[in-house]
Amino acid sequence: MIPQTIGREYDVGRIAQIQCVKNDTLKDLDIKGHCFLLLIMREGNASFEVGGRTIYAAAPCFVCFDESKNPRLIRKRGLKCDAIYFHPAFLNVNMTFARVRSNDYSHLAMNHDMFLLRPFIDGEKYVFHIFAGYSDNILRLFQRLDSELLEQRDWYWSCRSRSYFMEIILMLERVYGSFGQDSSEESLNRLTDPHLKSAVIYIEGNYQDDVTLADISAAASTNHNTLTRLFNQELNTTPVEYLWDYRIAVAKKHLEFTTLPLKDISLRCGFKTIPHFVRKFKEYTGVTPSDFRETAVAKRKAAFK
């Protein structure tokens, strides 16, 4: 499959290198040399043959294949699975298959805050369990991504669809890191207390909503005093500060890689109004969202001239 969604009424002829398939049967998969494949398994289980190996996946989980693979479904039971076929260039025009595998890709990705897509090119792991606290948000994001590609309701259809996909990829990266692949201080696999980990997962799965300290404490099955102490001990922050930090981190991605209006970004990331978004963003970064976007885009363009 060569993933393509083509502009109809708005931005006629524009090609977005992505295609969603709800409740994909996974019959006759054909991605080799064409695209990456992200499966979001909601129910059931499935087995795949990949390069002579048998890969077993049980919901809820992500399953990731790159364009060098030719996966074949062997069997499935009670499977409910949504699929996203995409070229890495959909996330960033500079992300060709060759560059994603180049020696300097990780350096470029880290320096320009791109997406590492490590789950797809890892070569060892294909299946990544989805935290229960992420499931609802992932389903919501997929539904909105699929709807945006189908309806193309305004000039922002391609940009907005990319933004939904980016948020799914951010969650995939976090899940991937929990398997011990990420040794950074922010990695979920470094959190030793189960209450703290539950709180972090809840925040990262619900940042777009009106989240309170009481909500976070309830999700972590502990009181707010104990939770605040745990956050200070392991993350050197508070639960509410972590929430704002994460919202700002997601907003940065939207500012860097989309042209979405500030109104859209502010609502998507849990800010009440545009002024509220601008004030908080400047408080945490020292610059306004507009200035951050201008600098980030200029930096990225200069790096790939």
C-alpha cells in the first residue's frame, strides 16, 4: 500500500502521505518499500510472521512495522484493530526512509525536536503494551484523525490530521521508553513508585481535559500530600507543575510542525483561552508561542538547506 489522502474541496490535489483503516482485517498486508504501519489493537490478539519470526500481540497494544518489513497475519482471535499506514515524511518533510536510518538521524531528531520513530526501526521489538490511562485518548485521537482525513472540513485538514497523529506518536514514544529503551530522567521506566507512575500516565492521557490535583490523586490511589512528596522526590516537581510542563511540551510540537491557529492549539492542550495559553507558555519558556514557532521553523529550515 502507498498511503495517500488527496485534497478534494480544500487544497485540491494536496497529497497527505497517510491513510487510516478502521477495524482493519489486516488481510494481504503490503507495506514493504512503501510505508510504515502502526496498528492500534483494542481487543483480541493476533500473530504475525515477520522475517521468519512469529510475533504475538495481545490488546491493548501498539504494533509497529517499518517499510523494510513484509508482515503477514497468521491468525487472529476477537481482533479489533485500527491501522495507520504512513510515510515518515507526513510527520516532517525531511524524514525520508534513508534519513530515518542514517547515522546522524538521532542527532538531527534530538537537536530539532523531531520524532525519533524508534519503535518502528528498533528491529527487535514490534509490540508495545498501551497503558490503561492512555487508551481512551488514543482512541479519541485516532477517531479525530480518521474523521479529518475523510471530511477535510477546511483548509487545515492536512495540518490538523498531522497534529492528531503527532499526539498518538508522542504516546507511542512514551510507551516504547517504558520498555527500558529510554534511560532519561523523564522516562517512565525509571519511576519506582507505582502511585507516581499511575499519576504520570493519567496526566499524559488526560492533559487536554480540565484536570485537577484531586483527579490526579484519585487516579494514583493516594492523597495529594503523599503524591506531591513523591513527585518532588523522583521528578523534582509537583503534580500540577508536571501537568503544565506536559501541556507545554505537546503545544511545542504543534507550534513546530503545524500551522494550526493558536486557538486550536490552546484548546487541544488544556488551556482555557488564547491569553491563558500565551501567558503560561511564556512563563514556562520565556517566549510567546508565536515567537517560539517562528524561531523553531527557521531553525529547522536552516538545518536542511
